Amino acid sequence: MKKTIAMAALAVAVSFGAISCKKKVSDADLQTQATTIVTSNPNASVEVKEGVAHLSGTFADQQSKDAMIAKLKAISGVKDVMDMSTIAAAPTPAAPVETASAVDPAVQKKVQDAVKDFPSVKVEVVNGQLTLTGNVSGLQARKIKESVDALKIGKYNNNLIVK
């Protein structure tokens, strides 16, 4: 009976010894494990101090942030996770850019037909306005102006250079 009690006492002592001598995980080891997990989000970082993981950075949404915190808490040896991260604001959609010409293609075609006898004259849309460019004589400039004005197209830019 004394042997049994002695053996039981020895077993208990060994058990307590094993528990008290349990290897403590270092912050460096925890840092390595935590960093491996956090690398899935390039905008986040983690630092481990005294077994506590300090999470910082930016996450796209709350779900990804919560998932990262859960993964960090699952690391054996991490006591807690301090969340210092933020969620990125949703980008506001840019206003659509108006790319259509303010000049009706039919009007542009009429003006091109009116100046077809003057090969040095170009009809183009510049900054949303119909524009005439080119080098012409004084007589040609007057004929072009009369022809275009007869179309009654409204305002246009006459950038012809009279030589």
C-alpha cells in the first residue's frame, strides 16, 4: 500500500512538474505565425507584444477584418488581439464623362459640303464647337463665310487665316 501511495504521489509530482515546465511560446514565434497570416492583406500589419497581437492597417470590409481577427486568435499562445485597424471607405463612383460631340454630325456634314471647293479648309469639332481652320485668300474667306452662314447653323468658330 505504501508503494501505491508513493507511486501516486510521484505521478502527481511529475504531472505538476510537466505542467509548470510547459514551454512558453515566445513573442518572436508568435510574431512569425501572425505575420504569415496577415500577409494575405497587403494593407495590414501585426505586432505581437507579451502574447497580445496588435492588428493595424486597412481592410476592404468588415467581414475580412473579422476573419483576420479570428485567425489571429486561433494561434496557440496568442492571449488576445487588439484591433487598431480600419475599414476602407467605399470609393465614390466618378461622374460619367460626356464624350459625345455637342455638334450634330448632320450639321458638320453640311458645312463640309459647303467648303468642299476649298481643299485647304478643314471642318472639325474643337472643344464641342464647330471650327473652320486653314489658309485662304480674302475672297475665299468671304465666300466660305457666306456659304456657312446660309446654312443657318448658329455659332461656329472661324479660325481661317487670310493671306
